[in-house]
Amino acid sequence: MSNDSRDPLSRFLGSSLRALDNLIARAVIHLVAAAGPTQQLQAEISAGEVKEDLDLLEPYGFTAQPLPGAVAVCVFMGGERDNGAAILAHDQDQRPRTLAPGDVALYTDQDDPAAAAQDAYHRLQFGRDRTVTLRAKRLDIQCGTQRLILDETEGLLVQASQIRFEEL
């Protein structure tokens, strides 16, 4: 005889609520294996609950390798912790904090999160005022065999079969 004295509906709701509770979790990333077709994370979901080989699912056309310590949102199909994937990774220590409302930026850990776009070392920022700010030590643009390099120390380098200037 079962020790569970609850009625069948209470038992069903209890197990359903546990499955829902296991469906989504927040995790701290420990390791990232980025060489394969899908990045694999090792992340700690709760104290002592470490999951290996969580797929990091990324939007088409965008990728980033999160640093250890970043936070991931994980989903577990059917609430089963054996079948999980990370759907988002966020690093609050690296996120730029100087964006204006509506601005968008691509950034790395090489940047100062408190720097404005014009003072950042490594950022691409799209402003609502229709400005695009690109900050880098070296900008390398290639089109076929033609190449334009802007370098902080070397200046402007052009590798082209011909250079033509036209009036706009």
C-alpha cells in the first residue's frame, strides 16, 4: 500500500508541477566546447547539479562563445533533466551599459562595459540616430582579391588591382 494518502488528482498535479518546475532553469556556465557544429556547455544548474553536453542553441547567422561564469537559460524537454539545451547565454559583467534607448551593439570581453561607443575599444554599435560606430584596433575589409586595411599603428593599407575615385 502506498504511503501517499493524497487523492489521484493531487498526485497527478504534484507530478505535473514538478515536471513544469524542471522545464526551465538558470545555469552558470563552467566550460564551453566550441569546435563542433553546436557549442556544448558544462553548466551548474543548482548547487551540485552540473550538466554536461548542453547544446547552446543560437539564432541563425549569429554566434558567440560565452565565457565561463556567464549565465545560461536552459530548457529541458518534458521536464527531464537528461535532455536539455541552453537557449540563451548572458554575461552581465561584459554587457555595455552606455547604450541609449533603442541602440544595439555587438561587443566582446575586450571592451569596457562602462565606455561610451566613441571610447570603446572593440564594439559595433547601431544608434537610433542612424549612426554606426565601429571601434577596433584593426579593420580589415576584403572583397574578392581587393583589400582595405585600417590599422591603429600602420595607417591605411590598400591591396587593389586598381583604385578609382568617383564623384558622388
